Amino acid sequence: MSASKNPNAWTFAVTLDLATGERRWTALPAPCGDRPNSSPALSAAASVIARAVFSGSEDGHLRALSTTDGKVIWEVDTERDYETVNGAKANEGSLNGPGLVISHGILYVNSGAGNVLLAFSVDGK
């Protein structure tokens, strides 16, 4: 974590070269904008596949960062209302806790206070 007076730079993602221990790249979180009581902290566990690091933040943004340079290659804002399979009300969006599950081309993530399980696929279905 970064100890900064700027609340939008509290945390960031860092990759290290395992052979040398040297820093390869650093990615600062995107600012929250005007969302009340929000933080860009990357507090959820990160998950990695071949060319992407997936990380969720407390402000509800789910991002894929390039493993090469840390640039954002995909992003979704999970803070919104959802139509659920069983008709229950579901909203929120904070991603704070366990990492994502990635299996057979589908990324699964728990959003909000545990009331939404989102699934994203490579082909958008």
C-alpha cells in the first residue's frame, strides 16, 4: 500500500521480477470520482491468467490489467441495480474480499454485500 495524502492513491498494483525482486511495473488505481464514501482501494484478492491480472476495488470497478505493463485492458463498473434470476433485489458493487474465479472462459465475481454473483464470458454471453 502507498501511504499518500491523496485518497485516490492509497493502493496500487505492483509486479515483481521473481528472479531479481525488482519492480517490473506499478499501476495506480483510477479515481472514484464523486461517489460518496468510496475508495479506489484494490482490496479484493487479485486473480491472474496468461496476459491479465484481474482486480476488484472497493468502489465497484473490476479491471483487467496487462501483465506486461499494468495498463487497463478491460473494465466494468459493478455498482448498479441487477435483475436477478430469482427476482430478488440486488445492488451495490463493492469488490472487497476473495478473488475471482476464472474457469472455461468465464470469470465469476461476487459483487456487493454478497448478494450478486456476476459471470463474464469472453464472447459476451
